[in-house]
Amino acid sequence: MAGKQKILVTGGTGFIGSHTVVQLINSGFEVLIVDDLSNSRVEVLDSIRKITGVAPLFECFDLCDFDTTNNFFAKYKPDAVIHFAAKKAVGESVQLPLLYYRTNLVSLMNIMEASIANGCHKMVFSSSCTVYGQPDVNPVGESAPLQKAESPYGNTKKICEEMLSDFAKVNPFGVISLRYFNPVGAHESALIGEYPLGPPSNLMPVLTQTAIGKRSSFQIFGNDYNTPDGTCIRDYIHVVDLANAHVAAIEKLNTESLVNRISYYNIGTGNGVSVKDMVDAFERTNDLKLNYTYASRRPGDIEQVWADNTKAVAELGWSAKHDLEDMVRSAWKWERNVKVMDLNNSTK
């Protein structure tokens, strides 16, 4: 069955999407990719082919266009959707809230409507620990009350989950929402990784770009939080572990009758790591020094959050396999390969 099952991966040329595509192909699924390339590169498709030996079908369009979205579903009849495509920068969402609400909500509405109209009844939704806001207790579990979102980005994830829940109650539709924490690292091949088109908003590409010389220095936002070293604490998870969680979620949707409901799972390591700890681990593991300073707190940032992942481990049969050293080592290997790729492209 798995070899014939078609999985639509929206945002499949992005950071998490591309790694999930690789793991899906390696698990025997047929993958269809839709991406508008607004924050990713079409060259990722060739890297996926090099890793897997398979060139997945790809179409480039905006999922906020309902007719094009519906026509795609009607033509290819995917069996399930993994929905990544969304705007995702916390800071940008504070500055451009309507862009985030329009893009993240309309695209999901279109996908839900096109899914049901064309016989697709399963979705894995790319959610986020931001739905918890600043939790009262860490590690935070799925039953924790959802706090007021600290950013429009976080609010879109919360609203999307509510939309999916309401939709699944009245349609033959089953959803697994993966609330994941902070993905970092890269594929062991160093052929895919985090490669933002503009200035990076996530910590790891800022570290690697500083180490490689693309940036002269970077800022750690806030050193006066109520944490052991004053910097924010996050649950960093290797992107390949995160990708495997999506494969496990598809397999659960295949083996259990989950229609008319949405299930939630935290995807993290269960360990809180401060920003300063991550910087130290990057320097120590890769034997280099980074130039950084401390700056004031950034609007929308949460002080500390890490996962209680026991539900995902028990019900999805999933667990994180990579440690902090794997994360920083693979990210640095990827950044050095990016430099080679950029040099090759500049000489063409």
C-alpha cells in the first residue's frame, strides 16, 4: 500500500519540507510537492533526487489561489496531505500581521476544501509550540491550556488548529497536528539544509553564516530572562528526527480510524537548551569561535519552553535519535557545502 500512496507535501522545497520529502520517499511513498518558492530554492529538487534517486512531481503555485489548488487535487488525487506551506518568522509577523493571517489561513482553508472535494481525507498539519505561548509549567504537554499567542505567527497556528478541529467534526477528515519545537541541523549528505532567501530569522543559520563569514557578528536577544544564564530556553530538535515524525504520523493515519477528529502531538527532544548553551555547543563541537553580542529582548519571543514528548513516543512509536552535537555538526557541514554551491553558481 505504502508504495502506491501519494502524499502531497506543501512547502516541500523548504527546510523541514525537503527533509520530510526525503524520509517519505525512503519509506516507500510517492511524493507530490507544491511550493511557491517564496522562501526556498528550486535547486532543492535536484538535491532530493541526488539523495533518494527519485525526482518527485513538483508544481509551483500559490495555495491561496483556490481554483489552482482544487485543480491540482482533481488532477493528482493525493491520498494525504502534509501541510508545511506558511509564513513562519515570528519577528516579521509582528511587523506584517495581515500578511501572516491572509497567507496562513486562506491557504489552509483552500486545502481543506479541495481535499474533501477530491476524496482526500487525511492531513498532517505543521503546527508549533508557539500555540502554548509562555506555558505555566515546563516541560509542556499537549493537555496544557493554550495561552494567548505572543505573535501573529503563533496565533495563526492556533487558529489553524481550531479550523481543522471544526472542519474534521463535520467532514470525513482525520488530522494529526504536530506541535514541534525548534528544528535545526541538516541531512547527513549536506545536500539539503536551512537556506533562507533573505536574512535568517532562526538561530542556527545565524550561527553558521557568522562562522562562514557571511555575517560579521550576531546578536543574542536578551540576557536578562529568568533562566540560568539569562538567555531564552528552547527545545532544539534535529530536522531529520522531525521529518521522521511526519512519516510516523502518516503511518498512524493509515492504520487507525481517525476521521472526524484531530489529534495533537508534541515533537521535541524533551530537553531545554538555552541560546547561550547552543552557541557554546556550536563552538565546542566545531572547534571555532563566534563573534556575538547581547541585545535587548525581541518582541514576540517566549522566555522558555520545552516539550513533554511522552505522548508522541507512546502513540506514534517515534523518538528523537540525534543529540545536540549532531545538530550543530550537521548544520556546520551544510553551511560549508552551501559556500561551495554558491561559489560554483557564481562561476557559471
